[in-house]
Amino acid sequence: LCISFEYSTIKCRDLSALMHELSNDGARRQFEFYLEEMILPLMVASAQSGERECHIVVLTDDDVVDWDEEYPPQMGEEYSQIIYSTKLYRFFKYIENRDVAKSVLKERGLKKIRLGIEGYPTYKEKVKKRPGGRPEVIYNYVQRPFIRMSWEKEEGKSRHVDFQCVKSKSITNLAAAAADIPQDQLVVMHPTPQVDELDILPIHPPSGNSDLDPDAQNPML
């Protein structure tokens, strides 16, 4: 029966479970919209620059990022991309919505998906001088949602060049060549005696005329 899952068609005493499922359906539709309108353009920008992953931080519309060019943050935030959207920020505030978003991204074929909350530097508060004259910059951090994903196809393979020793084909020593032959092939190197080898075996000198008379008895018997 194709009964639409709506509050008018579903009667349930456990309203918490009902509202949870309704929120899951609504979160899926909402995130698919956010994915196409906000997230996908940043993924394309990363791909066009040769990257195969992206790290996106979601800030509110009122957040202001003002970094000192001389003393920028030293946490790698310069490689992050920013979305200014209070609506998306509120969406990722709920862990259930993040779970729904992660399932949607998996269905789209993305890998190494991480969604959570992290501190993001907004502006410089002060600069301290460490012993030795090295400055220490203190930034104001805000807790904001982030999303990280990858579309790298060969992430499981080695990133280094593997050098493999190849045995020389010009082996003149037969003993050395036989040492490299598997045990199941050694029988070819030691065949059973053939007829021509039997001809060179030592033969006792004939006695009498036994070679003329096949019925003659051997005098040695």
C-alpha cells in the first residue's frame, strides 16, 4: 500500500518517534538543496585547482573573519573554504541532521566524509612575545560546523615509488639457473634414462655364442 508518510495519514501514540522520522525526511530534502546550491560549487572550485578533497566551514551570516596578513593562524585554516549561511549553520547544529547529510553524501559516491563542530579563528585578539623574540598570536575562535569529503579514487594505493629488484635474464651458470626453478619443475632437469643413455651403460663381454643363439643358456647361470 502506497500510503504517504504524513501526520494526517499516520496515527501514532509515540509522537517523538513520529516527529523524528518526519524530521529525517525533511532534513534529507533540505540537505539535497544545500548540497546543490552551496556545497557543490565549492567542491567544483577545489577540483578545478587540482584538489581531490575539500574542507568546508559553515559560518553564520554575522561572523567576521579578519586575519592579520603578517601573523595568520598556524592551524591550516588557509586551506579551508567558507560558507556564510546561518540556515546551514542551524541545520548542522543537530547531530541527527549531520547523520542524514552523511548518508546522502555516501549515496553520491563521496569518501572520507566527516561532519562535526570545530573551532575556527575569526580575528586576532593580541600578540605575545615569547622568550627569544618569537611572537605568539592569539586569535578568537568560534565553534562552527564543518564538513570534509574526498572524491579521490586511488586513496588506497601507495603514494611512494616502489623499486623492485628484477633478476637478470642472462644467466650462464646452469646451477644458478636451476636454483631459480620451482621444485615442481625440477623433474625436467633430471629426466628418466632414455634409450640412447642405456646404450652407453657398461656391458659385460659376451660369452659363447649367446648372441647368435637366443635359446642358449648363459654359462654364468
